Amino acid sequence: MAEKVERVVHQAADAVRKALGDRRPEVAIVLGSGLGGLADAVSDPIAIPYSSIEGFPAPKVVGHAGKLVAGVLDDVPVLMQSGRFHLYEGHDPSVVVLPVRVFAELGIGALIVTNAAGGVRPSLPVPGLMLIADHINLMWRSPLLGPVFDSEERFPDMSAPYDGALRSVARETALQAGIALEEGVYAGVLGPSYETPAEIRMLQRIGADAVGMSTVPEVITAAARGLRALGISTISNYASGISTKPLSHEEVLEAGKVVSGDLERLVRGIVRHNSVSSSVTTR
């Protein structure tokens, strides 16, 4: 099984490398639900459809395109993942984190992961942005199960999965740009149903500030591969029991549109900081 997964990773990386030509992306950016518009911000773009990449399935969730977009963002070569894969779609964890492994094979040193999340802490502004300080894995899955890859750490240190220096850059960028940026703990759950009010009360008691159905597998894999990771959540709605109205995916997509301008400015500011693409991880 491990040999098969590694073979797919190498084949996928070869396909992307061929499509990129002489381009060498330094930062990878994963775009969450309703946040795909950020891909339009890059200059000199090249779109690589998932159908041309070994092992990449077509996304089946509204708000997720199916392509990698290579280009330049504020003079920095980037590679954006427009459309992610989720465990709740029935994918094996190795499929969910395949793009991260491909980014590592391409020599990319930094990963910015965005997502849409529900607000568990009532003081979070909705819609708004939250810098992820830490996470709680309630997906009951690990992308590292099974034989270890030669290029991955068997027991990656998760004491600081979200790079401290990159978080400082994000906070400084938000302050200078006048962007409201909260900070908190993200709880990753399997989904696809939204949480019950009782589950939200549990999440509050164990220290979560926001909850979503992605990000955690990618960040675990980034740690195993030595990529510096930064996470940003769009708080699209208040979670069950806090919100008095039914939750919907349409609300998530609309919130993404509202904060898209601030998110773009924030990511641009982070990317152009000259320490982001460094391969040195700061814990």
C-alpha cells in the first residue's frame, strides 16, 4: 500500500512539474470553501486541471474548483490548490493529503491553508477571519497511518504545528492593513453533518474556538514533511446552539464572498514577507 501511495505521489508531482515548466513555486496555498476567488489574484497564471494529475479526484463540493493555479502573487511564485478533497467525501486520508505531498516533492517550503469554519467562541465576529494557533483532531483519522515514507517523519512533533514566525507575520500584516484578525484553536471533525448543540458545548469545554471539516490532515502531513504551515479560517457562521437559525452551505459560500477582500490582502501581505518561503521551520 505504501509503495502504491508513494508511486502516485511521484507520478502526480511529475505531472505538475511538467506543467509548470521552469516555474518554481515557493509557497503553496490551499483555498477553502467559497475562497477560490483568491486564485484570480495571481498574475501570469497557469491552470493545471486535476484531471491531468495522477491520483487527483474531481471535487464534488460546491465552492471548490478542480485545478491547481500557478502564478505570481506580489512577486512571489505561488501554487494554489483551488478545490480540496475531504474525508467526508469518502476519500482515503492518503488522497486528502496527496496535494501536500506533491507540494513537498516540488520543493515548496511553506503551506498556507485556508478554510471555512463555524464559530464556537461566541465573541468571534461573523463573518470574519481567525488565525489558527493550534488544532484538535476529532476526525479519528491520521494521514500517516501505515508504513512510513522515506521522506516523512514517523513521529512528527506537533507541539507547534502552525509556524510561530509565520503567525507573527500574519498578525503584523493584519495590524498594518487594518484587518480584524482573531486567533484561536480549530477543531477538525469528520462531518459532513453540522454539529449538534451538545457537540458544540463539548467543543467549547475542550478549548476549541472554531470547528470545520478540513485542514488537520494537511497540517499533520506538512509537519511530517518539514513544511512550514500557516492556517486561516473564515468564520462563516455561528455553530449550532449559538446560532438561532439553521446552518447551510450557502451561508458558508456567502461569507466567503464578504471576507474575500480582507483574506486576499492578508495572504498577499504574508506571502510578500521575505521570510515566508524560507525552508527553516520556527517552532
